[in-house]
Amino acid sequence: MIRILLADDERLIRGAVAALLGLEDDLEVVVELGRGDEVVPAVAEHDPDVAVLDIDMPGADGLSVAEDLRRAGARCAVCILTSLGRPGYLRRAMAAGVRGFVAKDAPTEELAAAIRKVHEGGRYLDAELAAAAMAAGDNPLTEREREILRLIGAGTETSRIATLLHLTEGTVRNYLSSAMAKLGESNRLAAVRAAQETGWI
């Protein structure tokens, strides 16, 4: 029996996925969660074989949770189940040690097959997402540029960003200009949107 932790903040989807997986003879959902920040403690408590995580959750997003599980040395394999099929997300997921990446509109049989494969030590990647990730290329943004774009996207003023990151306002503007140039955008909000749509922030 493959023991599964399922984390998705949409209760209806979480319940439906758990019910459908429960129909499989060799799969058992042992814990369901609605917040990303609940996953690491629940993994420590329940010791699942596979953690199936949504990306967009309150508390912590699924990719950050995958990174936290890897740092914590958790033995469970991680499979991302998401409607956010952005190529940058797939690359980040792979870097975090995620072994499966499945779209939410995939048939239940595909998710079940992905869970079995990652449990056996293999990888399962949605073919369309993998192709999009390859076409998008590598993330051109530095970590600092990504950090600043995320803060701009959250509505943080340049002066506040400078204080938070211990930089001068001029340095923050320089990072923004560099990010905008790399993304081919003429203003900061367009740059944030472009980076979000590609999954680079």
C-alpha cells in the first residue's frame, strides 16, 4: 500500500482527488491538508510514501514546501498536482527534487500512475509542461532580481524594498532596470507579470 499525503487548499478538489485515489487498490490517502505550512510537520508525523502538493496554497506554496522537505531529509517522494502549468515552475520543481509534475485536468489514472512511478524512484512529467519548460529556456533573472520583482508584485514601495534588503534605493532601481531589460518589458509591473506568467518568480 502506498501511503499518500494530499495538500490542496481547494476543499472540493482535495476531497474529490482523495476519493478517486481511494478507489485504487494500492493507494491510501492518510492525511489531507489545506495549507502549505502544515505539510512538513504532517510528513514528520504520518511518514507518507508520497506527498501530492498543489502549488498555490496559503501558508507556503507547494514548491517552497518541496524545498523544505528536501532540506529536512524527508523520505517521501513529492508529486506536484497543479493548474499552474508555467515552465519556470517545472524547472524549480525539478531543482527542489520533485519527482512528479501532473496537471490538475489530467485523468485520475494518470495521477495514480505518477504516484506509483515516483514511489518506485522514477520521474513522471506532464509532456506538455516539459516541452514548454524546454522552450522557455533558463530563468535569466538573478535571485536578487527575483526577490525584488516578488516584492514589487506584492505592492511594496521601492524605499521599503531598499530597507528590507539593506540596499540603497538606487541599487533597487538598478536591479529593476536589469530585470526589465532581461524580460523585454518597459515598466516594472509588466516585468512582474511576465516573470509570474513564466513561473520565474
